[in-house]
Amino acid sequence: MYLKRLELVGFKSFAERTELEFVPGITAVVGPNGSGKSNISDAIRWVLGEQSAKSLRGAKMEDIIFSGSDSRKAVNYCEVSLTLDNSDEKLKMDFTEVTVTRRVYRSGDSEYYINRQSCRLRDIIELFMDTGVGKEAYSVIGQGRIEEILSTRAEDRRSLFEEAAGIVKYKARKKEAVKKLDETEQNLVRIHDIMSEIEEQMEPLSEQAEKAKAYLRLKDTLTQNEVGLYVRQFDLLHEEWEEMKAQALKLTNEQVECAADINQMDAKIADLRQHASEQDQVLEELQQRLLSVTEEGEKKEGYREVLRERLRNYSKNKQDARSKAVLLQQKQDELRAQVSSFKEQVEQSTEMLTGLEKELQLEQKRYVNYTAFSDGDVERLKRIILKF
């Protein structure tokens, strides 16, 4: 078994997918400080199951994901795949080539695969037990690791020799078996406690069991009685059903008769509705006539009020006219008296005028006889005229 290929995506400084091929022999990775040489060994330790971020030179597991640079943005996950040649079947799998893959996201979720089949971290660790390959195995020794191994105590170096001797798997199985035995012993103790509690409850439970048996017997009796009662109730219900069926048939016949009556009533109702419609039309015409008569009555009432007002005004004017007539009568009497006086004066003036006309005629005759009047005569005539 030997390492054939290592694939890295987003792991630390490996932003892009990087694939390293290893051929039989010695492969060396050379580069200046800070070029990422140690990131390769960290990737191998991480894909083999390393859980300590400090061992991978980080504060937390998310630190191993490429965090971005000036020219590239950060990625959301990292993935490392380790491919081993298994032609010698050192790994207990029916594959000549085994690929172990681990993936972690920034959310903290992790995924593990063996030959692209999802698995658990425990499956990967158990796969590489006693093979010399693992996160703490001697096949992966990082910078300063040799000095640390040599300076530690013998007890601390024992795990390295046990890994080389191939007994780690058996020790792990022993540890797991001892753990299971301890858990089984604890379970036995708990079972003993439970049995003690159950023994203490046996007597009360026996009484309860007798009561339960009695309850079951009574329940069976009750069930039989209930069945008989149900049968009796069924018979009664069947009789009632027969009666109800006969009543239903009778009601059906009555329903048919009622339906015929209803049809006749519907016809009558239709006639009544037609008559009601005609009456509604007549009523509407009467209402219109009533409205017209009401309006005409309101107009007549208004006209009557006008006539009443006029009559009141006429009565008032008549009274005023009567008062004026009395005054006018008085004035008429006065005027008649004046007219009588004036008539007398007129008669006097008429008589005088008649005398004057006679004198004028005489004077005209005299004028005829005399072609001209003397100035004394003219003045005398003027005085006579002016006197009247």
C-alpha cells in the first residue's frame, strides 16, 4: 500500500483544484518559507480524521477554508481526497484503489466519503487502524514531530510503538468492549434495582391483578348483556322502522294528493295574481287620478285662499269706499249748494248778458247807422265789459 494521489480544493492556500501524483519511490516537495509546503501534510492529517484545529495551525476549523485574496474571492467549502493503492489488500476492502474524501463548509457541517460513498469519521479511523496510516500514526510526522517523540516519556511513546506493532485496533476494540461491559454492568445494576422495585410492588400488583380479573369477568358479563340489549333494541327499532315505513308510504300517498291540490292552488294563485296585477294597474290609475285631483284640489284651495284674501280686501275697500262715499256725498252736497249759487249767478249773468246783447244789438244797429264811434263811446263800452 502506498500513497498515489492527493487532491485539494479550497484547502488553505489551494484555492483552485490541485492534484498531486505520487509514484513509487521518494517524492520531495521543495519551496521557500510560506509557499504552503506544510499545508500538504496538514491536508493529509485532516483527511485522515484530525479534529484539532490547533494541530492544523488554526484557531477554528473554518480557518482551513481559503479566505480569499486581492485577486480571488473566498470559497464556501474545502475538500481533500486521498487515494491509496490497495493492491496488497492491506486495507480490508475489495478495491485495488481506495479514495478517502473529507469536506467541510463554513457553516461547520462536515462530510466524509470512502470511494465516493458517504460514511462516518469512525469508519475512516477504523479503516486505517494498524496500517501505520492515521492522524497520529508514525507514517505522518510533521515539522518538530521527531524531537517531540524523542523528548517525551516512554509512556507517551508507547502509542507510536503500538501503532507500529499493529495492536492499536485490538486495544481500541478492548477499550470499546470494556466500555460496553461497564455499561452492561451498570444496566444489570439498574435491572436489579428495577426488579427490587417490582418485587415490592408484587403484592399490590397481585391485588390489582385480581381486581383486573374481576373487572374482565364483569366486563364480559356486561358485554353479553349489552349484546342482548342491543339485539332487543334492534328488534324494537326494526318494528319502529316497519311502522315508520308504513307511515312513510301513507305520507307519500298523501303527498301525491297534496301535490295535486297544490297544483290546483297554484293555478288559482296564478289567476289571483293576474287579477291582482290588473287590480294593481287599476289602483295605480286611480292613484294617478287621486294625485291629479289632489293637486287640482290644492290649486283650488290656493285659489280659494286668494279669493278669500281678495274678499277681505274687497270688504275693506268697500268700507273705505263707503267712508269715502259719505265724504263725497258731503262734498257733493256742498258742491250742489255751490252749483245752485253758481246757477243763480249764471242766471243773473245770463240775464245781464241778455240785456247786454240787446244793448249790443242796439249798438250794432247804431254802429251800422254810424260808421265810427267816438273815443268817449269806446271807453264807455270798455268800462261796461270790464265790469262783468
